Amino acid sequence: MGEIKIDRSFVTEMASSAADSAIVNTTIELAHRLGRRVVAEGVDNQETWQLLAPAACPAVHGLALSRPQPAPQLAIRLDARATRRPGFGALPDATAA
């Protein structure tokens, strides 16, 4: 199975641009129809996170989810989150260790 990434230039502007929103949503739908995994890059705020929820985008990354951090700190954080899997609700606390 392949992966389709949606560039942050479309994702970050989808709240204010109908064209970018259409591109993002159509790309997600196309990826699903092709049996591909889709990743939205540039999810930097709660609003963007919520806009992606109805489109069933299973993978996202961006500053709203986590700031860059050293590998040891990231490993601790991932271990702590291994037992829970956040859905499309409130964003996880990006400052928590």
C-alpha cells in the first residue's frame, strides 16, 4: 500500500480558501478510493484539525500535535501515549512530556 501526502501549503490554508479545502478533501477521497494511506501535513492549529475530521484523514502531522523535540523526550512521550489513541476531538497537549 502506498501513501499520499497532502502538502502543507494546501492544508494550512484550507480554513480560509475554498479551493485549498476542495483540493484537500478531494485528495483524501481519491486516496481512499485507491486504497492508499493519506497524510495531511501542516496541521498547525485546532481549526485545521477539525476541518480534517469529516474527511476521515487518518494521519496528520504538524505543530499543533507536537513541537520538534529530542529523540529521548519523544520516546518517553510515545510510551506514555501507547495505551490511548486520540481521535478527532481536542488536540493532544503538545507541551506535555
